[in-house]
Amino acid sequence: MSHVTVVDHPLVQHKLTLMRRKDASTNSFRRLLNELSSLMAYEVTRDMPMQDIEVETPLETMTSKVIDGKKVVLVSILRAGNGILEGMLNVIPGARVGHIGLYRDPKTLTAVEYYFKMPSEMQDRDIIVVDPMLATGNSAAAAVERLKELNPKSIKFVCLLTCPEGVRTMQAAHPDVPIYTAAIDRQLNDHGYILPGLGDAGDRIFGTK
Ligand code: URA
């Protein structure tokens, strides 16, 4: 069963609450998502492999640790995933970025792929898939399935919000993929929205609708 980490740090929870408010402006929603994503990156990279390198301080030479950020690929599920990208890139600036475009068929709520662009040598890389809302879980599960065809070293999934249905779908399809989220909300409604949620994340990030 894939592990679910609810990032309950007070800064994350505070920012999430402000984002839920229906009168939060596009500007503040986007800024909060950006800040929150940097904090999520801190948590999701906690177990990243490190290597020793030699460093010359002004006084001595020592052995010290670095992470190889170039091996990390952030994969954004378009378009709302892009709202998480910038905040993550602030703290993992060497990461490569892939995009996967999936739209939700409004009748069946299943995922249909329309775009897929990844860096080369994915078999050497650790993937962090980002999408703010893990709702039905269908898009996330389809994205991860597609990425597994490239045999990456590891895959993690980061969202802002999820619900029991989304967690169940991901755990059933990909028990090996850990999930990181700021909250698990009560339920999904008949239109695939998370309740109480924060509405349509893409519309709120980009000021559409
Ligand atoms: N996607 C969203 O943007 N919001 C939801 O509540 C569910 C899916």
C-alpha cells in the first residue's frame, strides 16, 4: 500500500486555509500555492540520496554532502500542475521538467492523454509528479502508468488536496508510489470536485472562468 504523508506543518496548513477562501484573488491564490509548493518540496525531498564531495572552506578542505538535483524530474500534469512547478523549482533549481497533458472526459471522468514531453534518460531519474487536486485519481493514475513505461528509478506524487476516493484509486493502481498532500478532505461530489475543497484549482491559478 502506498504511503500517504499529510504535510501538517503550520505554515502549510495556514497557507492552505487562505487558499480555500472563495474570495482569495488570483494573485494571492497563485502566490500562496507557490510558497506552499516550496514547503512541500522540502518534505518530498527529505530522503533524496546524497553524495560526498570535497569542499574548500576559507580555512580547510572538508568532505560535505550534496544532492544531485539534475537527476530529479518534476512532471506537471497540465495545466494545474504548473501552479506547483515554480515553487518546487525555487528549491530544486537543477530539476528537469516534464509535462503530461490529460483531460478529464466530463461524462466518464476518465483521463485522455493529449500531450507528453519528458527529458531523456528517464531510467536514471527520480520523478516527482505534481498536480494540485488528487480528486477521482484517474488522471494521476493514468499519468503514473504512462511514466512507468519509461522505467524511472522512482516516482512520488505531490498534491495540495485529496480525498478518500483519490487516495484509494492511486493506492489500488500504484501501491508503490508515495503520496504527499497538505490535506485529505471529506469526499468527492458527483461532478468530481473535492468537498469542501477549494474549487477548480486551474481556474483559480490562472484566473480563467
Ligand atoms: N480538480 C479541481 O480543480 N478541483 C477539484 O475539486 C477536483 C478536481
